[in-house]
Amino acid sequence: MASSFYPEGTVRALLTTELVTEATRAALQARLNAPPYTPQFFDPATYALLRAVAARLFPQPDRPEPIELAPALDQRLLAGGSDGWRYDVMPPDREAYRLGLGGIRESAQAMFQQDFERLSPEQQDAVLQAVQDEQAPGDAWQTVPAGRFFEELLAELTDTYYAHPLAQEEIGYVGMADVPGWTRLGLNETEPREPEANR
Amino acid sequence: MPDEEILEEGIVNPVETEIQDPLLRSLVAEGAEPAGTIVPQPAPLEIPLPAEGVDCIVIGTGAGGAPLLARLAMAGLKVVALEAGPWHDPKKDFATDEKAQEYLFWNDERLSAGQDPVAFGKNNSGIGVGGSTLHYTAYTPRPQPADLHLHRDFGVGVDWPFGYDELEPYYEELEQFLGISGPTPYPWGAARRKGYPLAPLPLNGAAQLMQRGCETLGIRTSPAANAALSARYYQEGVGWREACTNRGFCQAGCSTGAKASMDVTFLPLAAAHGADIRPNSYVTEIERDASGTITGVVYEQNGEQQRLRCRHLFLCAGAVETPRLLLLNALALSSGHVGRNFMAHPGVQVFGTFAEDIRPYKGIPGALISEDTHRPKDADFAGGYLLQSIGIMPVTFAGEVARGRGFWGQRLRDYMRQYNHIAGINILGDCLPHADNFLELAEEKDARGLPKPRVHFTNHENEHRMNAHAEKLMRRIWEAAGATDIWAFQRSAHVIGTARMGLSGDDAVVDANGRAFDVPNLYICDNSVFPSALGVNPALTIMALALRTADKFLESQK
């Protein structure tokens, strides 16, 4: 299955044009050209687990190099950043992620007697589904509410994924071409810099 | 040590010093302090005390602080505004990118409790010179007169201490000053003396679809009133502001100056009249003399503590930071109502997928409005709501899909590929005050060592019924417009209350003029003083209250 209805390369091409302001170009190109990342907050084993979880929440078989979602989370937790609020039932973010990822590890063992990373994609999905449904086994879920943890993890990785220029290209979003403004904005009205869908 | 560095006598510093050592803390708590224990004394504050004070300090530069600041400066008073965040140059700094613009949100962590925990940050809280108006959608409908007397009409909530006629001249002034674009005549509410100064902004795809669905069902709609310019407009103290280019990023900061955020309207006006606006100035303490009169504030600026003296203080930090500052400083607490009456607008959104190309990122997000639901005939609840179309930015939308639908994996990617074909409608409805909805200080501290705010919020029967009524109606509108895969995202929008205005210091924090009942030179002016939530976006009313509070204050000084 094709990853997108929209032609490949549109956003990358747009970014080199004068249709994009300097501030916008700088933000998007930093994500497009992100260098390889070494975790600084998570230990290597937990980071590997996080990457394996991210690969199921955002499977990207259509991309030779997947959009990496773990670095932004590792960086945020290292810096102590916040989005302005937290569910009161959740421990502070750093603790919540350590506990929650530990819970996924524990649930994988309880359900399939195996490390999460070594499970088949279907088994991994079954573990994650159980966490989302608050049905996952494991003591960790006594200290961090499974459903809220899953929601927070998913929401954060989703933000990171759809902030990436290639994910924005995938959904046909070209709002980053912000220099000229839009004059054709009604139903079925597009401008030349808006790609047509192939379907 | 030079004399001016000695803490002035008679200044009360009510912030309790936290004892970090657990053993010592338990000893002090037991009141049994054994001989020989050295109790660490807090180091005396060494803050340069300026030789002069100012007439007025305004804390916060959003919709509450900025208009007030301008009014006071224009009256010739010496005024300083203290803003916690930086001063941006939107034309150069603002990216058309949601992630890059996150610095516009108040991102210090708040704890959200209750059965319907409220999202803060980008949902409703701002920082920077201009406050939340930097990322408000600039929807500027007026409330209808009945919104101010919910108790009189339904026997619930409380009424405002004055009627709509008190605010009307200010609405008119603001619409003309900001250059609000909107329909004339306006189809709902009281008759108006003046129409909007500019024609409405164009309808985007989502607005056209909502119009289509409503037409089929016999619901009246209209292009919305919005404080972005549909044509260039001349503004005193600012000059010409250019028309909106339909960039669609109002909620992540306007880079063209077309949107009437405070940094391109009231703040330059205030500065032109001598107001001193200090960015990166985070107020931690409000100081008083022995009689309880405020003498000044202590704030942190670029890592250094500063003190500024004043004759009058105007607190305009919003419905979370305003009560937090009052609680931290044990100030104006005699009514017992600081932090109470926390309300959040019911804001359920309904999305649908359409065959048509919508491209939701273009144009002002909510170009179409209906107020036919202000007092629905078949309502089983008090108050009412309005309807607005939504074209939504991609990252915000994806986050709502993740949280609201719980989609992940291939299913999420498949759904998100429909992005260009998805439109939404949302409501903004009245909310009642409830005893279990309140703000308090948590044990947990922020990076400055100050207690984080914890906000308890649970929707009650009235909000549930209103949301259910609205969701059903919005689903019908989308079905009539030809949508498939219709779903609802439950949310609370703006936060309101926590330092309400009223006729008596027994059940309100400030009087009808915005002045604290129990502190002679403290005024509060922001969304925290609203006695009821009003079924409309709050910014225009916050600004109207700001101008009125300034006028009442100036009259009292004559």
C-alpha cells in the first residue's frame, strides 16, 4: 500500500523555494536533516524498547529510513520540558516514562514470556492494545495508570511524527509554504503549490 | 552594605520558606526543637530598592493587562507592565510550524485533576508580550445581554454585578479600534449602534460545508466576527496594519500583524504614551505594609531579582496564574473564593470526512458562526452555546485523533491521510460554577521552587446535557452536509473564574469595578473575574472589562 496519495518530494522541493519564510525553513530543515542521535536520558536498553514501541505505534514499512520518534522524547525529558499540564493521576513525566516503559517490558514477559523487542509485530501490538485497554498484566500498572500512560506516550509521538516534513507531505499538507498567503481557500479550490492527490 | 539594600521595614513576606531537610521538618512540625539544633535562617533578600516607585504596575500583557495599560498611560500615569515571557518579532521569528511555535504557550506544568482534567498549554494559556492573544483565534463575538444574568433567568450560577449596557460602549470601541472584521448587521443579539468597521474574512472549505449543512436543517449562519483585518487598517500608535493573507495559523502566532494580538495594538499604543513594558519579568512576591496596602512587587528578570514599588497593582495574569499569585502571597483571601468557581467552556468538536478538497490549513480556522443555539427551544439545560466551523492545523488535529479516538499504528496513518478532506464544527458553551471545581496550590514545586497549581474540574449535569445536545446537532449538520466517519472530540476550552467579581466580599474577590474587597490598592482584570463563563469566546469581554476597570480606577483617582 502506498504511503501517501500525494506525490513524493513536494515538501522537500518547496523548502528550497522562496515560498517559505526563513523561520519556517529553519524549523523544518532541522527535522529533515536531524543527525544520528545517542540517547542521553534513557539508558540504552530502555531507549531500544522505546524505539520498538514507536515502531508499532507508527509502523513505516514504506520508508527506507523511518522518521525517528524517540530522540525528541529523550531530549525533552533530559531538558525537563513540559507541554504545560499533566494528569494529576500521573507521576512526574520522567518517572512516568520509566515506570510505563518498564510496565510494557513486564507485560510482554507476562503475556508472551519474552522481551518486547523480540516479539512478533502481532504480539507487540497485542501488548500495546492491552496497555491502552488497561488490561495489561504487571505490577508497574499499579503505580502508573496504563490508559493515561498510553495516551500520553501516543500523543507525544504523534506530535513528533506529524511535525516532520515527510509526514506532512504524506497527508498533503503544504501550509509551510507561507510567503504568498492563500487566495483560493474555498471548497475544491487549490493553488499551484498545493499538490493534487493521486486517487 | 549600602542602606538601600536593606529590606525595608514593615514589609510582609508571607511566602512560607520551605524546609528541605526531612528531619528538621519533622522536628519543626512536632514543635519539639531540641536544644543545640541549628535552625537555618533564610538569607535576607538583597534586592536593589529603586529610589522611585511608579503609579501602577500591571502584571501580564494579555487581553486584560494590555488595554488597561494603554488607558492608564494615556491618562498620564507612570505605569510599568511586567510580562513573564519574551518580546517577539513576529515577522522575523514566527514560523508557520506548530512545533516551532510552542514557545507561545504557558508551558510551566499545571496538574489537572477531577473527572474531566483540563488541558492547558496550547489549549488556552499563553506567555510573551501579548499573552494568550499571541495564539488566540481572535474570535470576537459579543456575549448576548442574557449571558450576564443566568441566575435571574434559570436560577443557577450567579449574575454579573452589572448589565450588558455597561460593557456595550467598550465592545463598540474595541471593534472600531482593533479593526474587527464581521457582518453588518449582526444577525443575533441586541441591536447595535455601529456595524463592524471591516467586511468579514472569506469562508474556507470547512465554513462552506457547515453553511451547507446548516442551510439544509434551517439553522441560520453568518461569517464570524474576527479580530483579523480583512483590509489594511490604520491604528493609532502603530500605523498601518496589513490585511490577513489567510495563512491559517492564528493559533500558532500571526506573522503578518493582521491579527489584533496585543503586541500589535494596545501595547504599542501604551508604549507611545510612555508605558514601560518589561519582558522576561516573572513576579514572585507582592509586598505589603502593616496596614495591608500593597507597596510593590518582587520579580525575577533574566535570573536576577528586582523590586519595584507602586501605588496601585493590577493583576492580569489569567485565571490560573492570578489566583496562584494571590494564594502564594496570601493576598485577598478573606472571601474564601480565590481559586474557587473555576469554569471551563464546553468545547466539544465534531469532525467528518468529505469527498471535497478542504485543505483545512487555509483561512481563519473558524470563519462561520451560528448563534441560533444561544437559547435552544428544546434545551434541557441552563444557558446555551454557539457553533463555529473548524479548519484545523495538522499536528493539533493528529493529537486529538490520538487522544480522542485512540487510533495508532496503520489505522492512525490511514485516517490522517484524509486530512485534506476533514472539517470540524465546535461549540463554545456556558459553564456553571461548581463547588468541586477549583484551583489550589500543590505540594509539588516548579523549577523556581514555587508550588505548582492543581486544577480540579468535573463537568456536571448541565455541561453534560449541553455537550450531548450540541454533539447531536453537529452530527446532524455534518450528515446533512454529506460527511462520513463522523466522530466527536470531548474537550474543555477557555478557563474562567477563580477570582470572581460580585457585589459582596462574602462571595466574591473583587467588586464591580475590579477592585479587591480586602486590599485597597489591588485590582484584578482578566478572565478570573468573570462571575459566569458566558457562552462566547472570552477575549473581547476581557478587553472590555480592562478598559472599564481602567476608567473606573481613573474616576476614583479624580
